[in-house]
Amino acid sequence: MEDYTLKKLRENVYQFETFGRGCHLYLILGDRMNVLIDTGNYEKFNSFVYLVFSEIGIKFEEINIVINTHEHWDHLSGNHFFKCPVCAHSAAASKIELQDEYVIRAKECDFDVTDLKTDIWLEDGMIFDLGNEHLKIIHTPGHTSGCICIYDPYKYYMFGGDTVFANGYVSNIYESGSLADYINSLYKLKTLRIKTIYPGHGPLIDNPDEEIDASLLGAKLKLDEYIKHVQMKNPEGRPTPSVYERPDY
């Protein structure tokens, strides 16, 4: 199987769809700069570069800025290959700068976090004006503390990272994350007009309102379940294992 399947999602927006270890990458071609959202699994980097040049027709060096949607290895382990500025939310950037292998989950793929860096620390509400496209940073903690979604407030599409998935999937809650924060982030997204969501994994979402509502319901049920588990402690006096964990993402 190829490392990536290239799809043109709309004018100036491309998806590098991946399967297995890694995440989808998204390239936005702007009038003022070209932006790559996430860098994925470093082992697939050569396939990405080949598609950028052979299918889209730009050089790798013409990617002007990278935005990481959060601090997990499967979204940022390709960062090492880029000389352009790399951006992440401040809550993610702090883990990246300090090379926090535990939160980054680097040991899962033998990823070397040495010299991993973030050049620009993002905050909620910041906007990248590309001329023809506008990318607004929406801080959506939950899956991790540094998760963001990236939203075009004029064209109503959004890159969902690991916050929103198809089929009402409830994102895993990992180290630095919070199920309560995740629920609050989903409520935050409900205030936006969104026509399409391009997630970090899985299929595209063309019914965002329904999917966000389904994820909200599932997350609330999980929180209720977890609270009940905590209230019924095991004989050693410790809470039963977290019900947050799921096998994917």
C-alpha cells in the first residue's frame, strides 16, 4: 500500500490521506504563503515530497509554514525535515520544546525528539491570512491539552485534527488531556458555522453538526461512566482503570 493517497479537496486545498501509523496531512496553497497542517509519520516523508512535486507541482521548499494540530508523534514526527517555521498551540509547544517523550508518545515509534522545536507559539483566535484562504486557530483541548482545530471563517471548512471524527467517534483522552475539556471544546465548535471537517484520521465529515452532537453524547456518557467507576473504588483504594482508552488515534 502506498504511504499516501493524494486528494484535491477544493481549490487550493489538498489531502495526503494515510492509513496505519501516522495521520492525514493537508496542504493549503495561498496567495501569500503555502501552509502544511501536520507532518505525520517521519517514515513516510519521502512519499509526501514526491507527491508534492510530481502531482501538485511545487517544490518541497515552497512550503512556507507548518502547523501542528497537537503534540503527538504521529502528527509531528516529520517536523525534523522542515526548515520553515513550525507552529503549535502554546500548550503543545511547551511539551515539544521540552522534548516531553511521555506526552509526545515518542517511544511508540522509536522517534528521536532531540532538537524538536516550535518556532511560533499559537493562541486561540489567531488568524493566518493567506490572501485567498484564512486559517483561524481554535484551541480545542481534550485529546491533549494542546489540540487545535483550524477553521476558515469565510469558507466554513475546518481541519479537525484529533478533535472531531466521522461516525460520532469519541476521541481518546491521553496524557495532558481531559474528557471535561473535550466536552467543552465540542460545545465551542457548535458555535461555529461549519460545512465540512477534514479530520486527522478517517473519512471526511460533510455533516459536522450531527457528528459533533454524536461525539458530545458519547463523551458525556463516558464521563458519567468514569465518575461511577471512580465512586466504586477497587479494594486497593485506587480508581478502576480509565475508561477513556480506545484502540485507535
